[in-house]
Amino acid sequence: MSRFAIAVGRFYEDLADRLVAGAQAAFAEAGVEPADVYEVPGAFELPLAALYAAQSGRYAGVACLGAVIRGETDHYEYVCAEAARGIGDVGLRTGVPCAFGVLTVESMDQALARAGGDKRDQGRLAAEAVVTMAALRARLTR
């Protein structure tokens, strides 16, 4: 049975908890063990955590979760872009699927709606993505 990891940015703790719960529910529904959770300060640190998990050889995939809410400065643009680029790069460099489950939103209301609220559950979607991609990798590398 495959093992999965979750790297989660804890800057917005309530959102992080909701995203992790959604991801763990998806892993359970897929019939895999609960994922190991690795907490980091925020979204900017997710790529390095994903790299550590991917390089450990213990995981078939890493769901990267967190939230970045636009503020009054350009900080939002840099954090979102680097988190997305870094997470994608880890997957390409290691071959271990890494899902981008980071909310990039304008407000807390938008974030809540996308963390298991009325729009979607980004934690669940990220977990589903890494399970799907890990299965594809397994089929193609036999």
C-alpha cells in the first residue's frame, strides 16, 4: 500500500486544519493510510518540505496545502508564484507527484469557501490528484 505525505503551511491555522481534514478524508476514501503531516510556517516553505518528503523515498506523493490571501502589498504575488513554481519543480525533478493545494484568494471568505465550504475542498482535490498521479506513475514504471 502506498504512503502519502501532506506538507501544510500553518500561517492560517484554521484554514490549514480544514485543508488537512479534507485531504485525509480523500486518502481514506481512496483506501490508503492517513498521510503523514509535515507542518511549515507558510506557503513559501512548501516546496522545500515537499522536496524533503519526495527525496526521502517513503512517499508515493505529496499534497501541498496552505493559503495565501491578498493583502496591500506585492508579497502575495511573490509567495503564490514561488510556491506554485517550487511545488511543480519538485514533482518534475523527483518524479514524485506533488499537488498544489494552496488557496490563492482575495479574502478569508473566499478561502473558507474553498477549504471545504460551499465552492470546493482544495485539500480533498490535492489528495485526489496525488493518488491519481501516483497510480499513473506506478502503471507506467512497471
